Amino acid sequence: MITIKGKYDGIAVTLERSPVIDECDVIVTFLETPVLNDPSDDGSLAYLFKNYSDDGIRETIVDFGKAVGNEQW
């Protein structure tokens, strides 16, 4: 395994000459991942459901009664 520094701007560009002559498989590891800030993300749960569309299907809630052992509901 060889490590070569580079930059990424849509494609990976090496900043150093590679000692590998032929084509070979590579693994690209991003050392820094900039956070893409979404201005509509206010940290609320409403943001998670902003593109939610109701399918109109409703399930009834089932009452299993009182727990008799280690059940938790």
C-alpha cells in the first residue's frame, strides 16, 4: 500500500508522482469532509419530515394488555 497526497474537486488529483507504472486498484480516503450546511435545517424533527407525503394507510393500535413477565411495551 502506498500513500500519495492529493486534492479532490469532483475527481481525485494526485499532488505527487506515483511510483506505480501500470494501472491498479486504488482506495480514496477523505481525510476531511466539509459539512454541507442546509439553511432549512433548524435541528428540529420537522426537518426530517419536510418531504414526507402521507400514504393514507392507517394501522390500528393493538393493546396487548398488562405485561406478565419481562415484556416491555
